Amino acid sequence: MSRTPLDTVEHAAATPDVELPWAELGLKKDEYERVVEILGRRPTGAELAMYSVMWSEHCSYKSSKVHLRQFGEKAPHSDAMLVGIGENAGVVDVGQGYAVTFKVESHNHPSYVEPYQGAATGVGGIVRDIIAMGARPVAVVDPLRFGAADHPDTKRVLPGVVAGIGGYGNCLGLPNIGGEVVFDACYQGNPLVNAGAIGVMRHEDIHLAKASGAGNKVILYGARTGGDGIGGASILASETFDDAKPSKRPAVQVGDPFQEKLLIECTLEAFQEKLVVGIQDLGAAGLSCATSELASNGSGGMRVTLDDVPLRDSTLSPEEILMSESQERMCAVVEPEKVDRFLEICEKWDVIATVIGEVTDGDRLEIFWHGGKIVDVDPRTVAHDGPVYERPYARPDWQDALQADDANKLPRPATAEELREQVLKLVASPNQASKKWITSQYDHFVQGNTVLAQPEDSGMIRVDEETGLGVAIATDGNGRYAKLDPYTGAQLALAEAYRNVATTGAKPLAVSDCLNFGSPEDPAVMWQFAEAVRGLADGCLQLGTPVTGGNVSLYNQTGEAAIHPTPVVAVLGVIDDVARRTPVAFQEEGQLLYLLGDTSEEFGGSAWSQVIHDHLGGLPPKVDLERERLLAEILIAASRDGMIDSAHDLSDGGLIQAVVESALLGEKGARLIVPDGLDAFTFLLSESAGRAVVAVPRSEELRFTDMCGARGLPATRIGVVDGDSVEIQGAFGLSLAELREAHENTIPALLA
């Protein structure tokens, strides 16, 4: 790719007619012409490399920026928000002087090409974002989407992804406390591997990605730079897969979790001694991103000598060094008098560290190689002033027909026995079945602060041992709902994650998102994206949960076939005392079961319509965010005051799925009574939102029902925890043994 070792800025100015491979690097003709206009000359090979990766869809958000602005324009006021959109990760105040940072990102395309390393480096990258904010990482989560469960390629992709997540996270000593696994044929060529992480720090320890203070040194530390990952996340994630193209395998990064563990401890010790002025992890776009973002966010310029970058491969060209996405690397800005101490700490942790440059009092990013200046740019033009596209978007012409194909009109079971068979089939279906085969490969309890983990409604981590202060996180997203109505689908994802956090007793505080969609060059996909963003922004405003940051992943399609629009929403909540958490599992026989919320005939996009009829059509469940807020308040108060002993939100699979999961986890059955006004089918399988099922000790029934009545939340007594089966009185029963076999054998059998 390098034009010549002497392709300096001076040489570029003198040779305007030299052809550069801008198209091969993913730039459009008009984008390349814009680079020439910005520089007033043709770019050097090194400058072209930087602009190409930083102006990629993955790094620049050029197709999504115009819509993402709504998260700022509609942001609700939040006293908890400490750092918002624009930094490596958002930060919120959780009380007692503690701050929590969290974020979700995608590593979709690399994980399809090379499942183990793609997923492993996705975990590594999100953890470095958390470190870069000044926090100690305390947990990870992983929302995953795969193709059809019985497809041969799923057997290639899923085990590799799971092994990569488990291998990297377990080696780091980070508990995996949440996430989800969904199967759908639409993800066959484009699995979604979203990774999230949470970190904890004191308020005064927050660090930002900026290079300020002329004369301060720029230190690159961590692993040596190699040829792996060149154009990996930045370019792989910015185009559509095509079976005819050559393998992208060399573009996938290779991770070393033990190196990252050393990097974490080294960085935290440097933070503790107040040695760092600014910091940036090296993820997508590598040094191109770290240097341009640090310089553009600071108060001056930056001068870097590329010869000083420690290499694994001495044959790398300067362009390749700038584009490399080799893992486990970070860039710190350190005052001159503190450099020696910083390097001592790195040496103590066996972390390679090299001064590669310094902050200048100018406004240019200058990079040198073999004595020649190969980059001379305004860093903002690289990091922040890339193209912004107002992509055309239009409601697809098939949307009306899809919504008119009403799932509520599908044939329903005619007898109690047929209903029983369908319930059993639903419980055993890949999406509703136990994911223990997957989650057992993750360490949930390392560090000793995990309070709740899969398959709970949300993961929960203790932050302070003395007071019991803790945080909870849930990630949710239903692509089937979003395909039927992207606006409502995004709000349903938000509502479910919000509800899942509240179900455990934590108060929802803030949101991160990972927005997974097809090609932005398709007006139908852009309409889906625009509607989903609008729905999520409106929903967050109404619920008072600001978006603190996140990720957009586009081009998730093979050829013309796009994935379902899949906005994944992570909600973070805080709980004053984790000892008062509410688990999913039934705790004691004799406790009363109450259904909170209203149940309607809502089967569009439902698990029942998918499993029984292989159908997708109609409208998704309605959203009532004020009801969601009220339900959350009741669940939090009931948890805090000891009125309920277990709770489970109702979502995919409806009431029966929730009851079966609670029964199997608690090894206690339930007797259910169909309420007046509902038939057994709707009662068991509707997916109406804004609902939860709770187990109430008899001694607390009056206090609990009085609270619900006073607040106007429908609370219907539907049964009792009892026996060794789930029985619907007057209809049918299913023994726990039968349910367990159906629920737990599916995934192991598929992946054997």
C-alpha cells in the first residue's frame, strides 16, 4: 500500500498526479476529493490510510449522525449523568461517591469471519473503553444473535463465539453476568456479537480522551503492533458481506487476555498515582484513531515519531502501522516530569511502553517516519469532520402488507391437550430453551461481587461491601418486533430492559445501545434505522433515562438480505442494598402468585407465532411507557420493603414461559387459575408488555395489594407456588421433570 518510503508531505505536494488506492481502502470518489480539498494537495499514503479508516462507517457514523443527534436533542435531565455521548463510555453517579461507566459495542463481522478471535477481541475492546474512563472493569455482558439453530454454519459460529467470550473474559477475571442468545434465520450470514462492560470508580478518578499541555509526552503502551487487524473493525464493519469476495480473515484482530489483564492493572496504578493527563484505548482504526482523537479533543497539536512504535513485524509500512488494530494497546498523555514513573509502573507489570511523541502548542497532527514528515493534518478533520450523509429513506412498500398479515388471526389450539402440546413445544424451542450450555462456559462469580447472573432478569454486581450498594444491567432487543414496527420495536427493547432491571429491585438510571441494521444505502433499512432511533430517543425522554453512549453497526446483510432491524438496549440501574434484590426463582411453597399489568390479545412477532406457525406479521405489542414506569416503581418498592420474594418480567413466550422458568429455577411448581375475562390461550401466551409475575408471601398480601391499588396498577391473583408441576386448573398440567427435559435438552442436542 505504501507509495514509497519517501512519500512525505513535501513529496505529495510536488507529485499531485500520483494515483492512490482510495477505492480499495473504502473511500468514495467524492470523499477522496474532499480529503484533497481539506489538505490543499493529494494526501500522502499515510494520510490516506488515516482518513480511510477514520471516515469508515464504523468509525465516523457518517450515515447515522443525523439521526443520532436526537439522543442529545431529546435527552432527559438527569442528575446522575457525569459523562455522556462522545467519550469512550458514559459515566453515571450511583451514590456514595461512586461512579459507574458502561457501554455496549458490536463485533459482528469479525465474529462471522473468525468466531473465536472476533468475539474475544470484542470483549477486549469494550473492556479497554471502560479502563480508558478511569474505571476498574467489574463485569461483562454479551447480547448475541445467531442464524437458525439447526443450520450447519451455526454449529461453526456459535461455539467459537461462546468460547471466545468465555476464554477472554474468564482469563481477565471478569464475571459475565448478563446478555441473551437469540436464533433467527435472518442472522445466518451476519451473527450479532454485541459486547458490553461495566466499570466502577470514584468520581474524582474519571479520565477523558484528550491531549492537553504543550510538551506533555504521548506514550504508547501494551502489546507490540503487528499486521493483524489492519482495517478490521473499521473496514470489515463498513461494508456488506459478499460470498464472492476473498476471505477477510487476515483483517480479524488476535487477542491476548493475559496481556490485557496486565494492561488493566498497569493503567489503574498509573491512575492511582495521578500520572495521566489524557488517555485513549487503541481499538478500531488503531493509532489513526488514538492520535487524531487525543489531539482533536485537546488544546493543542501533536507530533509523533512512528519509528518509535514497538513492532511485532519489522516489515510493516507506516500506513500499516497507522491502520493496525492489534489488540491490548493504549495511548497515554503524561507530563514530562512523570514519564519516568509511568515507565517504571509499566516495567513492573511487564508492559512495553514507549514515548512516541508529544503535545505541541500548534493545531496540527504531525507524524514522522525515517526522518520525513508523512502526516500533517488538522486532527479534527480526521476524527470529527468526516462525511455526513443524509441518506434517503422511505417506508418500504412491503411494510403495510407485513402488518396486515395479523398474527392474532392464526389458528389457535382447539383443545386443552393441543394447548398443552404447544406450550411444551414453545418451552423447548431454541429461543425459549435454557441457555445453560452457553452460559456455563462463562465465569459468573469471579471477584466475588456477583449478586445475580444469567438466567436472572438482570445481572447485578455489588459495588460497596460495607453498604451493599450495587448496580444492575439488562440488555434486550427483539428484531421480530422491530421488523413489524421499528419505532415501537425500539421502545419495546427499552421497556423490557428497563423492566428487567426494576424486576430485580434496582432503579433504572441510564441507557447504552447497540444499533444493528442492514445497509444504509437501502432506503428501507435507513427508514428502519431512523424510526428506531426516533422511538428510542422518545422513549428515553419519557422514562427519564438518558443515552450515555453506544454503537451503530450497519451493513449487516449478505447480498440483498438484511437482518431484522435489531436495536439492542442496555439499561443500567442502581440498588441501595443488594441484600434486598429479587430473584426469578420461586422461593417458598404457599406463596401467592400475582400478575401485574394488563393482558390483551397481542401475538404479532410473538414466540408462539414463530414456533407454532413460522409466521412473522401483524403489529408488535403496544407500548405504554407510563405503565412501565409505574410497574418499575411498584417492583422496586416491593423489593425494598420485603413484600415479594420473587419476580419475573413477561416478554418472549408470555406468562407461561416466565412461570416455567421461575418454577424450574426454584424447583417448585405452581397452580394457575385463568382470570375472568381471559381465555387460557391468551392468558398463557400473549406477549403484552408492561407486565410481571411476582410471588407474594401470604403475610404481605394485603400490604402489597393495597400499594398496587393505591397506585392504580392492576394486580391479579393468578395462583400459588405449590407442588412439582405447573398446572393450569381446568385445562392441563406439566410436571417439572417433563418441563426440565424439554427446556434444558434443546441447545445441547442442537450443538452436539
